[in-house]
Amino acid sequence: MFSGPITVYIIISHWRRSIYPNTSRNIGKSTIERSQEGTIQVTMLKSGIMHIYRGLVAGLLLMLGSACSSSAPPNIVLIIGDDHGYPYFGFTGSAHVHTPHMDRLAHGGALFTQGHTTDNHCRPALQTLSTGLYPIQYAAQMEVFKARDQVTDPEYGQLAPEEKVQWGFLYEASAMRKFETLPGLLSRAGYASFQAGKWWEQSFTNGGFTEGMSEGWAPDEVGQPGFFGKLMGGDGVELVRETSQPVFDFIDRNLNTPFFLWYGPSLPHVPLNPPEEYYSRYRDTNLSESAKEYYGNCTWFDAGVGDLLNHLEVRGLLSNTLIVYVNDNGWEQPPFEEYKDVPILYNNGGPNGKLSLHDQAFRTPIIFNWPGVIGAAVFDDVLVSSADLLPTLLDYAGVEIPEYLPGVSLRPAIEGRGSIQRDALIGRVTQMRSEIDPMGKRQTGYYVRTRQWHFTSTEGEVRLFNVEKNPFEDVSSDHPELIPGFLEQIEDWTKEFSSTVLDPSLE
């Protein structure tokens, strides 16, 4: 037994963060693994030297980071890839795509490899990130708001049919102002907030941001030349492509105030026009031309992330900034497949990407990086949804999580205090692939994603994919016994989330 005070010296040596600490294992086979590459030496002056090796590294770093972090809430930066397919990062195993800054975030933080967005294209998926709601919930609640306001608007009943259509379009464009949103909820804890990048909800003010790049558009601009660019976010879509200065200026104005940054460059989204400094990396390879362009845009996006990280580091903010990454939806661009001559495939990411019901239309890496607080970890057998991000961020900010949210906080799992119990992710989409229009067509489809299976159903057609073997091969005819169970899950889920009217106070 020891008596008296014990002085503890901690020396970290040979620390090498790796996405997969045990390189002999495959993704999907373990539940929760933490980085084990390193040695911590603990010296107790009255007992000689005691060595604590690999298994305690992540846990000790986490405890130290938590103990040393201030009680002030962290700055929060939400980085959103636009059409960034899961396979096209260095840290997800690509041998072709150069993404050193994203690799840095993934290697140094908590990486969820089985992340999924809630929709197969951008706007509904971004609405989930803003409100925490599934798209089916957002749409149902918006219809409740709309029907009520049609009754209370004295002019609505006098409108001609085509004017009612216009009224509906304008209403939906700004409807988010009636919902509780992530920046609005964070404001309760004193956060300033800034919207930068793609933003479909007319103006940053509709999302509850205190500042932003997308300042909105007027009703008389609808249908005019250049309107679609304004609809996507106006000046916001210039982020990284033209400038990142508004973001840097916002950060500099809030060096002593907790802030939330929505950082969503319209990259690697089309147009696939990477500047020479990024395209040149791929020019002389044997990749297809569409792959060279798309991968160049991925590297362009990564460079923007690097500039952001550098600015935070120079300002001394990294130690108190929680950085999160998620895609809005998936994409497909194999290294040697040429899509330039097929507009639908070129603009939507191959046959299995955006606006499809394939797993690759939804899958995303999800990263939480907070130097000194969140240890390096890989969660490769845990199903997580982009709907989990809002409650997780509120948890870290110390803001009460609304009970109506369908997602869960990932913080206990990240910190090793709990696990995520989820057998399946279920969703509905209302926009599907069109053979003639890159924007797709109105069509409803459903999916169920388990660890092994990805099941889809649309207009009476069902398909089943074993994602552990071949995520693109339909094996529904080999497993007819599984189909009724998946259909029942979809039916139960739809009843629960489409018929539930959320708290009327969401206004």
C-alpha cells in the first residue's frame, strides 16, 4: 500500500493514429474498437515504474481531455460534403482520391463507418441536419402548418389555382422558420451561428442562423434567369469555389463567443471543374475522364477543409472546437467507368448513386473530431443516422434535447460510456431517378438497412442486397422468406412517423 500523495507523469510515445488500428481486421466485424497504437507510461514516484500499454490509451486520453477541457461549451463546426460518395476518401480506402485533410479528421477522431443520411438527395437530407427530423416527419409537419395557414390567410381563398401553386411554393421555401432548428436551439446556450454553403431554405434567417451567406430571394425572381442558383443558396454556393473569407471573418468576430458554423461547400457537386492544381494530380493517370474530374472536385473540397482547419489552428481554436463531418447523400464514380457521355450518370453519380435507392445513395462516413477531448476510435459495426447529429451536438453544447426527435445522442458511445442499440435504419424518399431529368422525378420509395441487408421497395417492386457481400446484386429471389418482415417494418415505421403531429409549439 502507498501513503502520501502520488505524482503521475504521463508520457505519450510512438503515437500513430490509424483509421484501422488492427490492420488484419475487416470493416463490419467488431462492435467498438478504439485506437491501440501507442504506449502510455505512468510513473508513480513511491512505487517505481508502472507501464500501462495499448488497451488504455484511448480511454486515458479521453479522460485527460475531458478533465482539462473548460466548462465553456465548444465551438461546433458541421462540415457537409455535397454529393461526396462514401468510397472517395483516403480514409475509406480509396487508392486514387487524395483527401489528406479529411483523412486527418478521421484518423484523429471518432469515425462511424456505417453512417447513413436520411435521403437520397440534398434538400431533405439537409432539412434533417437542420431540424433533426426524418424527411417524412418534416413533410408531414409542414403540411399541418400549411393547411392551418391557408385557413388563416384571408387572401388565400381568393387566389386562382395557379396562384395557389405559387403560394405553396413560396410557403415551402421558407417553412423552416416555423421549426426548431439546430442554430436556433444552440442560441439558447449563447451561440452565434453562421450559414455557409448550399442552403435551400430561401434565407439563412429561416434556419435560425444569426448570420449567413445565403441572404434570400424575392418572389418576383422566381423563374428568372439565374434563379436556380439563388434557390440552391445564392452566394452560399460560392463557398470554397470562389471564397472562404466570409467564414474566416465570422470566426474572427467570435473568438470569445461560442459559435456554430454550417460549412457546406457545393463540392464535389457538379459542375465537375476542378482548378488545375487539383485536376493535375489525376491528369496523367489511367482513370476515366469523369473520375479525374470528380476526384479533382473531391480534392478541391478537401483543400477547403484544410484552409478552415488552418484558420482555426492559427486562431488557437482547435482545442475548443468540435468538428463534425457528414455527406448530404451518396455518389458513385468508379475509377475506370466513363460517365461523361451519359448525362444522367454524369450528373447523378453512376447508376447506384444519388437519387437511387441503393445503399451507396445513403451511406456516409460520420466523424467527430475534438482534439484532446475525443480520442481516436473506429465504430465499424454501429448503424448511425444523420438524424443522430442534432441531438449529439445539443448534448455536447449542454442544450436540452427535444423529446420528439427520432435520433439519439452518440456522445455516450463516443466517450465509451454506452452503446448504440439499433437493428435497422428505415426511410422514405419521394424523389427518384429519371431517365431524362437529372433532377429526378416524383416517386416514392422505401428502404430498410440492417448490418447485413439493404432492402428497397417502390411501386410494388422489392429488391434485397447483401451489403456484406455485394451491395449491388439483387438477391431477393434467393431469400423470399425475408421480404414480409421488411415490408412489415416499413409499414409500422410509416404509421409511426407520418401520422404523428409534432408539438404545435414548433413555431
